[in-house]
Amino acid sequence: MIKKTISEIQQDYDLQLDRVVKTIKQEKAKKVLLQFPEGLKQYATSIVDYLESQVKNVTFFIWLGTCFGACDLPPVDKRIDLVIQFGHSSWKYDKKKEIKVLN
């Protein structure tokens, strides 16, 4: 896992962490499974650290199995209150001048 601050990570990715925190609170979730695509798994512990600072009395689990998109839901049971999938929003390519992207 790579340790970066949330600010550093969000320079490249739109994690929508305000939305994540709001949803956890609305759902009164106590056990939350976070699912990341391969490119974001390296930042998983930084994201968990941030979320733990924003919501109290929540246990976060990191799914390290494969993730091929929103249809690839990990096997969960009733002990998990909420699954949050990351990585399905746009990457901020425009901030990376060395990367050319056709939109």
C-alpha cells in the first residue's frame, strides 16, 4: 500500500468522499466493505484512514479480490451493512499534461 494524503490522491481521482461519508451516516452503517479497482488498491489504507476520521464507530473492510466494474460485487453476507465501490468515476486526465486522452 502506498501512503499518500487524501489531497494528493484526489489530485488524480474524484473519490467523492463527501458522498461516501454522507451515505455511511444516512444508512447508519457500522460495517462497511470498500471495493477498489487495481489502480486504487494501493491507496486503500489512506482512504480508510480518512474515512475513519470522518465517521465514528464504523469498521471498514478492504476487499482485495478482483474488481472488474460495478457488476463485480464481492461475496458479502448480512454482517456487512454497506458496500462502497470506488473507481467508476472519471479520472482527472486533464491535470496530467503528459497524458493525451481522446474523450
